[in-house]
Amino acid sequence: MFAYLTFDPDRNIFVIPYLHHPVTWYGFLFALGFLASFFLVKKIFTDFLSDPKQPENDTKIKATQLTDRLALLVAIGAVLGARLGHVFFYDWDYYKTNPIDIFKIWQGGLASHGGAIGVFIALVFFVWFTRKQAPRLTFLAVLDALVVPVALAGGCIRIGNFINQEITGKPTNLPWGVIFKHPLDGIPDVPVHPVQLYEALFYFCVFLFLFFLWRRDKKKLGRGELSGWFFLLVFGFRFVIEFLKMPQNFTFDTTAWLTMGQILSLPFIILGGLLLIGCYVRKKR
């Protein structure tokens, strides 16, 4: 039998001298996931753009330039989308009377569903800007390249949520329950489901699945196949895990059968199914 784990870490790694600005574990893990995603997308782009008629070095330079542009657009889209998603989906009652706080991103409050929508919009702009430079990089091709590292980054972010003591689970009697001393949401000093770790572990498994699928069958994969599996698995799990989470939208989640997170997950689950069906139909043809 495990004993309950009492968890109350310092949310900051250190404070930058002279600036007196803290570097948080959440920010560090967010940046780590983003950095790992950058190099993985560059590798995928290099493989995708490889052409025996072109020098290998030219392909690498082109892939790096495209990855730089994609990284900038995705970073802007993800942060803006995640912030606005949190504002409008989860805490509009507060922000409509405190609009200036919308800009205080350092205080926390990012919604993954809003981030996904922001990334979609960023990809549209990326494909539009690169349509002449790299016509083979269609929307689905770029999306397939992006979802592999996004699963890895999602796992890193959830570990950051765990250290931040946020997005906590419901009380549990299971022996691996975690007692948060200063949760940002939830009940202090009561063992709860470590849902952040459940999600992190699952996202890392999805990353490994997508990575090995790409490495093994990269030449046989249909457009949208990796994306379809990503949306189906990640948001399908997100739908299920919501049953173990404390409510995050207090004007909606506490009175409805489905939480806001589950309702927002449904379109992505349907999208994943449609992408897989479309991919396998095209393969048969």
C-alpha cells in the first residue's frame, strides 16, 4: 500500500537577480516542450522536403527557415488562443468585470482547447505564407508534423500544472492520492486524484505511438492520419479524465452533466474520427 503523497513544492525554480522576476517550473516545462517540438518538427520537415535532385544541405536550410516561421506563428496562436479560451470558456464572469486582467498571462489561466483553436488559425496563416516556397506543405501535412511533438509538449505542461497545484482532481481514497497543501483550485489537505500526472503519462504514450508510427510508416502514412489519431486519442482521453477533475467553470460545470472541457473536446474527437475515416477511404481508392 502507498501512503498519500503530501505535495507542496516551491512553484519557482529561482529568481532572476536584479530583475526580481521568478522563473517557474511551469514556464520552464512549457519552454522545454516547445524547444523539443521545434527540433522534432524541423526533422519531420527535412524528411518531408527531401528531394534527390536537391542538395541535402539546401533541404536542411529550407526546413530550418520554415520551422522558424512556423514556431513563431504557433507560439503566438497557442498563447493567445489558450488565454482567450480560458477567459471566455472558463472564467468570463470574472474577466468581464476585470478586463485588464486578461493581459496578465503571468498570473496563469491557459485553456488547451483555446490553444488548439489558436494553433489551427496559425497553421492557416503559415500555409498561406509558404504556399509558393513549399507547395507540398499542405494544411494536413503541416498538421501531421505538428501533432507529434505537441503530444510531448502537452505532457510537459501537465507536469507543470502538477507542480503548480492547479487543475486538481476530485477527492479519492485510492492509495496514490495526492494531498496538495496550497491548490489553486480544489480542496487543500484532502487526498485527490493526481489527474495532471494521469494526463501527462497518457500524452507521453500518445507521443511515442505517433513518433514510432511516423518513423515506421512515414512513406505510407496518409495525409491526416497522424492528426486523426492525435485528436481521437488526446481529446478522447480528455473527455474521460474530466469526470475525475474538480469543476473549472463554476457557472456551468456544477449544474450540467457534461463539463465545459468535455463539450469542447467533442468537436475534436469528431474531427479525429473524420480524418481517420477520410484517410483510410483515400488509401483504399
